[in-house]
Amino acid sequence: MTQIHSLPLENDSVTEDGLTHDDYYRIAESCLPGAGLGGYSLPEDVRFIIAKGEGSRIQDVRGRWYIDYVGGAGALVLGHSHPNVLKAVQAQLPKGLHYFGTLNDVAIRLAKELVEAIPCAERLIFTTTGSEATFYAMRIARAFTGRNKILKFEGAYHGNHDYSAFSMFPSKPSDYPSGRADTGGIPNAVQPTVLVSPYNDLEAVEKIVKKNRADLAAVIVEPVQRIIFPRPHFLTGLRRICDDNDVLLIFDEVVTGFRLAWGGAQEYFGVIPDLACYGKIVGGGGPLGCVAGRAEIIDLANPRNRGKPNYAYINGTLHGNPIAAAAGLATLAELKRPGFYKTLHAKADEFCKACQGVLDRHGLAAIAAGEASFWQILFTKTVPTSYADVMASDVAAARALDLASLKEGLYVLPNVRRFISAAHTSDDLEDTVRALDNACRTTNT
């Protein structure tokens, strides 16, 4: 078992290529904005550079091990470097890294597996990312209905395209149904086409949908929004409202798909959408996603219909990439094993209870919120049911504890949902409890 260590380390070891941690950061600062690969940048005293991952743990270039609760943003439900996933990828490598323009056998096998597993799926379209999947789902919904507007929920994350980047993380309540742009560079003409409602509020949703039904193509929802689970009957209510108003319902299952259950949120909550978006787990950690749904809707993207009214153009260089498809197939094979989800959920329940015990022993007004394999520590005493509830918690205190946990060898991103994987063990739980106890002691003095 690899050992996690507390920061700071006294030495900055040289890697195989002759570079140190500091060398890498100097290069990153000169080449990458904020020395990051996306939207996250850790403070200097806790930042690190990943060298490899094994099972539930990652190692940085200094040789320091962390217990990984980020899990590739939820993509690595089996943990890092699962032997059967590696075997599948290694078997595909000599056959080719990438093809384009016609079908490949691995993608076809994965498509069949996904259509059989996803409750709403009669057809599917491959994408490269979850962001692409939600973008294309919105396009197809507009093409199918002939309408322009999409309704999303405050605090929901549907990727980084212009139609999703409204009220993802607003600092104050949205002016419903108008959203707040989360980024510069979005054309002014886009905002009127994106409507926003508070999550878990059926009355607000129904009011907005009825008022805009003449030009509303779809409602898109994360069945589990970050760490916020739906109230009883919320998803059922969305299905009813959409049916009553002839509006499509889209589930963003990029995170929940194949994590909550074999059939994702659709199986877990018993509600079937018209379209569903996937990424992360379906590619086994590789660049692959998909849009699945009713055949009459998905078939608008049939390339044989190019030039016809309502044809929805969808194409991508890496769609159905054979390496990612091989990783996805191998991952799904593991998830189909009897008892997989029961074991995963039980492990997560045990973990949250243990973490709650640590928080209680330190007298912290905080909860280890979670269900299934999702979890996050929030400084509040009530389980959140909306984005407003999360923002009303002590976000600064949670961030301080998360940063202290990083120093103790727990890989978490501050104020971001985290995940339990099949690779986490009882040893990980013991080490996590010990590290969290130290972190609480540090921040509670």
C-alpha cells in the first residue's frame, strides 16, 4: 500500500526527464494560462503535478502519493489503471489509434452495449466529450421542435459551450428566467434563448415553461445537480410538465450515467427522458461521449438526410475513437458484474458516516453530504436542495478544510463534488479518516 504524506516535502526530486516540480511549473507558467489545464488552479502551497495513477491513488512528480477523490471528474469509476481496461486498450493500440469517415468494429460494439443499457436509448450519436453531447442534444431538440429556447437550472453544469454557460455558479440569485453569463465572449443573441429556473422547484419550472412553450424546445437537467439530489417527485414532475407542454426533456447524465446504476439516473429515479447525454464513464476515462434517445429525434442527425429540412449536422474527428471505445467496453464489462453498484454504494455510505464522525468529534457545523458514490463536505447542518442552499453554507470554511485536506494527502478540489470509486479500500478509508482528522485540527484552531 502506498503511503500518503503531509506537505511540505523537504526535497524536490528530479524526475526521469531531469525536471523537478519547480521546473515543470516554470514551464507551465510560461505556456499555459494560470499554469492550468482548464478552470482550476490550486494555491501555490498545495499545487502539485501528477505523474501517475494506480487504483485509488495518484503520485506527483515529487513521489508524494494522494488518495484520489476527484477521479478524473467522475470518469474513473473503477479507479486508475484498471488491469482489464489497460488490457483492452493495449489490445487495440497495434490495430490503430484512430480512424475517420467510416465505422469501426469497437465503436459498433460499444454502441450496441449502450443502447441496450440506457433506458431512453433507441439510437445514439457518439461525441468526444460531455460538453459536445449537451451541445448536440440542444441542437437536435431545436431541430426536432422548430423552437429556439432551452430551459436549464441555476447551478447546473452542462459543459463549456455558449448555451450552457449561464448561471452555472452565479454569486447572487439569477433574475429568473434570465440567467447570468459565466464567461465573456458569448454573443448577445444567445442569452434570450437560454432560460433559467431554480432546481427542485416545480412551481417555478411550470410557470416558466407555460409562459415560453411556444418557443421552448427542451428542458435540460442534471438529475443530480453537483451534490444536490432531486426532491421526491421533482423529476417525475419535470416529465409531466414537459409532456403537458409538448417540450422535450433532456437528462444530462454525463456524471450520473453508469455511476448511480447500470441504467444511470433513469433507472435510479425511474424517470425516462426524451434525450440523454453521456461522457466520462462511457469512454472509460478516454475522450468519448454520446447523445442517446428516441429514434425519431436522433435520426435527425442521419447523414443520409443531409440537405433535408431539420437535418441536424453532427460530426467530429474523434467521434467513436477506437481506443476510447475499447476502454469504455472494458469498463462497462466490470460494471455489469453482479453486485457492483450495491458494493460501491455501501462503500460510499460507510465512507460518509466515517467522515461525519470526524467532523462531529471536532465540533464542526458541517455535514459529509452524499448519496450513492457522490460526496462533499459542506459547512451547514441541512442537506442542500438548491444552489441557493449551497451558497448559503460557509463556503470559505469548506474551502479552508479542503485545502488542509490536500496538504494531508487527500486529492479533493475546493468546494467541488468528489467521488468514491470501486478501487477505494478499507485502507483508504482509514487513511482518509486520519488525514481528515489532521485537517480538521489544523483549521479548527
